[in-house]
Amino acid sequence: MLSLSEFVKKIDHTVLKPNARLDDIINECRKSMEIGFAAFVAPPVYIKQVSEILASSDVKPCTVVGFPLGYSLTEVKLAELEQATARGAEEVDVVMNISFLRSGLIDDLKRELTALVEAAHSSGVIIKVIIQTDYLNDEEKAEACRLLIEAGADYVKTCTGFGPGRATIHDVALLKKVSEGKIKVKAAGGIRHAEDALTFIRAGADRIGTSSGVIIAEEYKRLIEATEA
């Protein structure tokens, strides 16, 4: 069983609800620092405040690009990424243009992914690409994963949480198999409890994205205490 510190370092605690207030985001950011999550994911408009709060910790300030639909022009996504890194983001979660994939516009998709990865890495930023598994069949999921490996992305991520579906064990296992250790897997979308997070980690998830990070950490602490009792 993972120690509490090992477990929370697999979690990206997230506040991306459109009705979130700045006070809410700052409060959750400080909780993330106290708990020691891997990253705290905040809206782009607030990433500067978040990065300043997290400067004294090892929790990475993270934001989103092309969120939540992925339809933005490549030039717009690149501008978003540039502004995010200028304001202190050390990780970005980018929504892939799944329409390119499903339309067979693979060369266009490759160009976009390559440009985004190169821009992120030139700034020393980790890039996690959301492929929206809830809209794809297994063949498309596998192809998306292979394209991300080719582009050099750091993570393939399941869902935004704003689509019709959620992360599934099947999808994580599939992406882990296709990855062959060449890209990490982030499971996100509907993960709200410690036991669920553990199941995804055992299936191959290297990171868990969730807006329930604080609750999950508290539940996991109780699981450890029950095991040691």
C-alpha cells in the first residue's frame, strides 16, 4: 500500500468549475500545499495568483489550454500556453482537437500536437494532453495515444470531466498498454473517492485528476489508519 505522501503525489487537485470564486481557488490552493499534492489545477485567469502561493512548495501550479472543447485554433492554444507559462504555470493540461482525429485530419493534428509539445518543453513545462476518451472508440483512443508518443507529450489524459462520460478502468488499462512506458497516463473525470483512485492507480494511472482531492486524501488517511489498527 502506498504511503500517504506517495499517494497524494499522484493527485492533481483541480478547481475549474465556471462558477468558482477567486477566494475558493485560493483556499483550495492552500489546502493543496498543506496536503502536498502533485499539482493544483486552476483556471488560466488565476494561475498567476496560484503560482505565487505555491512558490514555497513543491506542488506544481497547473492550468488548462483549449479547455474544455479543444476546438481553438492552434495559434490560440499556443498563445494560451505562452501566457500560462509567463504567469508561472509549470504544467499544462491541453485539450486535443478530437475533431481532427475523428475527421481523419491526422497531419493537422500532428502539426498541432508537435507545436504544443515543443512550446511547452522549450519553457520547461510538463504537458498533459486530454484526448476525451468519452467521445472516442478504442481504436481512436489507441491512435491518439500513439500520436502523443510521437509528438513527445509527457502524459495522455482521459477526460476533461465536462463531457458525457468519465474515466474508466478499461480506458486507463488500454492507454497504459498502448503507451509501452513511453508516455504517462492521467485518469480524470468522475474520480471522487480514495478507493476509486487506488483502483485507477493499480490499473496504470500515474496521475489522478480530481476536484475531490482533499476528500480523497482524507479518506486514504483513514484507510491507512484502519489497516494499521
